[in-house]
Amino acid sequence: MAALAATNSAIPSLQATLTMTRLQVARREAYQAESSVRQLRADLEVAQNKSDQRQTNVRRLTDQSHQSDPTYTRQIQAKATDVPIQAQAIVLGLYQATNARQAVEGNGLPSVPAAAPVINTQGQATGRIVNISA
């Protein structure tokens, strides 16, 4: 029996072999998981750098477009005084002459002398005459 006990301790048991195999598989899986995590972190860093570069590019282009785009500068800076006073005076004179003639005929237009200039859809002042009759 003593000889039998000595040979049993020299040969690993089936349970010990399975445990060692499971341990090796677990170590390989852990190494693969760590490798995967490192790769995902590297991919994340590359994506973050690209995103930062694109955001910087958007800000730069936006600033440039606001500073140097002459296409709409005049319309953006248009004010209510774009219609010269002389043109307003001529239109007012025509309105008064037309209104006086129509008042004689009984069809006068209402007027508001203190009305603010009307701004059209292009942002231009069109004068002070507004026909509110339907």
C-alpha cells in the first residue's frame, strides 16, 4: 500500500488537471480582455482627438464666416434710415397730393404722420405710408 500511495501523489489527479486547465483558460481570457480594453482606449483617444479637431475647425470656420462674408453684410447692417430723407419727402408729398384729391372725392386714405418707417422682408426701410384699408 505504501507503494501505491507514492505513485498516487506523483501523478496529478483528474480534478487537479481540470483546475489547472480552467486556470490557464481564465488567464488567457483575462489577457485577451485586457488587450481588448487597451485597444478600445486607444480607439477612444483617436476618436476624441478627431472630434476635438473637427470642433475646432467648426469654430474657426464660423468665426471666419462672421468676420469676412461680404455677401450679407449690407443686409445685416441695414438700418431704418436706409431710405434717404429726400426720397421720404418725395413719397410723402405724393401721398399728400393723392390723399387730398381722394379726400375731395370722398375716398381719402388714413394717415399717421408719426408712424415709424416700414421694414420690408429684405430689411430695407420702405417709407411711412401704410394703406390699412382692405
